[in-house]
Amino acid sequence: MERYEDTVGAGEAPTVATGGRATGAGRLTADAIAGVPAQGSGRGAAELLAGRLAAAGPQEADELFTAAFGLYGARHLGGALPEGSKAGAELSWWHGPTVHHPAGLRPREGARRGALPARRGAPAADGRRGRHRKPEHAPGGTPEEIAVERRTAARLLAAQPLVTADGPHGAGFPLIVRHAGWLTERFATVLGYPLTVGARYARLHKAPLPGRAPALVAGAAWTPESYAALVLALAALAEHRPAGLELPGVRQQLVEWQVLTATGQPDPELARALAPLPAPAPVGPALAVRRRLAETPVVLLDELTPEQRQWLQGRLEPEAELFADFLGLEAEVRAEGVALLDPADELTDLALPGTGTLAQAALLLAVRLVEELRPLSGEAAPPAVLIPDALIDGALGDVTDEYGLRAGWRRDYLADLTAFRRDALDLLHRMQLIAPAGRAWLLRAPAARYAPEAELPQPPGSGRHSRPLVVG
């Protein structure tokens, strides 16, 4: 795993912390909290952030909290290509090999938001199938065993930026402690993420990522006011002061983080470790692109700056090797860009393909859109094509009629196709298979990896509910 040392750009790794307290914890910078200036640490900084959160709109508050705390999971497309069907940068996603299966409805074991599903097709580090379990062999085994342990620990932190010894992922905590030095260096050098490892917790500080919501307890209605209250409560507990825990979700979240015990006993050290770190200086193309590769489903070349695009196109092979060694991800390289895939379908906070009405319908909708809009072989293959609005309604009507009742889809969605359309498009957007274009949508080339392989051109408007496309 040391053979990719030369892939790291010089001078891009920030200062990191490996002790029980994050360096500069509690200080806020313009980059770290999207415009709140640094004003020292402790209560004053928390009050600045809380004030900004309370004054924000709901979506802005989501983004601000996520940018400040970086507590979000990685997100990757599921469905690795079969062996022997790989292709490289000379082939478009529109016309390349696919992972299509009409089942589109085939269940994925344990797939749900925030979960680390049981690994399929490959044993865990201890030979059992499961998620990030602690190997039973003695530490300091063979180089291969050490590499597996390090990769397992790195994957756990990428999926769960906060791991506590007694928390739901505590089985992997001893691995993090055992390899803390290596993990700290790798995350800092490869991604520019500081890692703080204490006696009973490990906290990875991820950089702000647009479009990612914070991973907080489900069921609580997180409002700008409750975000602000959570920030103030966290700062108070870090300083051994009484904390306001009245707003919905605040106490529950602090217990979930184990900053508070069920009986209300605080852990000031963990509260300090959870506070935002100062944002590092602006990063070069290496860190900027690697973060997108590690955290997002797909990176299209046309979305990168010229410097980032040039860097990635010149580094495809070594970067693929780096992420295979570091996080066990496989690079799918196409003319339009790169997607890092997890063969175990674990390392994602959203599952696509996945179980449930929304995931099944969204993927089938994407397949129908690709069949209608995919450029013909020999034509220019753009990174995205415009979706006629009527085609979305027609395709969704088709898949609902064909699969809805037979697959037992949710009755509320079957009765309200407007809500069904909105939520299915939102999932495809979050998985980066479509993108907004004003009030319309663009279908992105990676969506074609789930459709049948291109053979004969599909006539437009062939769906039962589709209207003919009119060229004005």
C-alpha cells in the first residue's frame, strides 16, 4: 500500500491531530462555515455559528451545518460491471457495457440510508460476511492482513466520520486505534481530512461538500432553530456549562453522538472533538478532485476546472490504484469522467440500485429515459442531454403501470404521481444521474450504465404515456 506515495501532491496536506483534542477545535473560519468569520474559539465562535444558523432558511441551514461539521457519509453508485466487461476513457457511458438487469427490483441485502450493509461476494477481514468487524487474529500479522485491517478502518471512517467505542460501529474502533498513525497520515495526505483519535472516539473532519445533508438522527424535524440550539449545547458541554436541550432532537442527537449518556452525563472531550475545525487553505487540483472522487457518485470532466481536468486525465491509472488500495473502490473510467464503485455496495449513504419503492422506481425511470434519449452510435456523445418534461411523466406512468401493484409499491405514491415524480427525481439528482437545468432536467451519461446496452436506436415517444417529441 505504500507504492502510491508519489501520487500525493507536494504541500497539500494540512496540519492534523491524533491526540484527544482536535487542533484549534471550536474555531470557525469563512470557508468552514460558509461565511461566518473566525472570531477565536469557544462560546463566541459557537454563538456566531448559532446566530447564522438561526437566521438561515431551512435549506441554507442544512448546508451551513454540513459545511461546519462535515459529518456526512460517502456516496457511490452500486452495481459493479462483471469481470471482462471493463472499458476505458475512449468509450462513452452512453454506449459502454452496462449492469442492467430487468429485475431493477432485485433486493439488496440490508441497503438503507446510513447503513453499512453486509458485504456480498467477499468476506470481511475476519473471514465472516459482515460490516467492518474486528479481525480475530493477533495484531501485527502479515502485510496482507495489515493492509486489509487498514482498508477496513479507512472505509469505516469514510462512511461514519464519528466512530465511538460503544457506538453502533464500535466493533471497528480497535482497528482505528491500532492504525491511527497510518490512517491520520493517509486521510490528511490523500484527502486533506484531519483525523482526531481519542481514547473512546475517532472523528474525521470532512471538508464542505455542496448538496450533502448532515447525517443526524432520523425523526427529528431539524430546523434552523434546532441546529442553532445543537451548536450552543455542544459548546456548553465542551466547557462544562449547562446546556439547553429543550428543542426537539437536540438531546437525542447528543446521546446519539455519545456526548451525553442516557442519564445526562456529558463527555466534554468528545464535545470538543466534534466542534468545527478551521478550514485549511485553498487546495490544489489533486485534493479537490480526490474529495469528489471519494465522496460523490460520479465526476464528469466538464464540471471540473481546466486545471483539475488536466490533472485527472493525466493521473487516471495511479489514482485508480490509490483508491483501490486506500478504500477498496474500483474506478469506472469513461470518456465523460470517472465513477468510483464499491464492489461490496457498502460505502454509500444512499443505495442505488436499492430496495423500496423510491429506489426501484427511480432506477427504472432512469432506464426508460436512457432508452428514449441515448445518442445513437456514431453521433456525438455529450455528457448530458435535455429531458423533455412530458417524457418524464410518460416514463414514470409506464413503470408505475408495469411494476407498481406487482412489486407492492407504496400506495401513497401510486395515488399521488406528482409526489412520486418529485421524490424519484430528487433521488436521481442526489445520485448524480440527472442534473437541474433551470426548470428542466438533464439526463447525465452515467445513467446509461443501468440501461440495456445500446443496440438499435429507440424511436422517440414510444412509451405508452409518452407524447411525441415536437421539433418547433
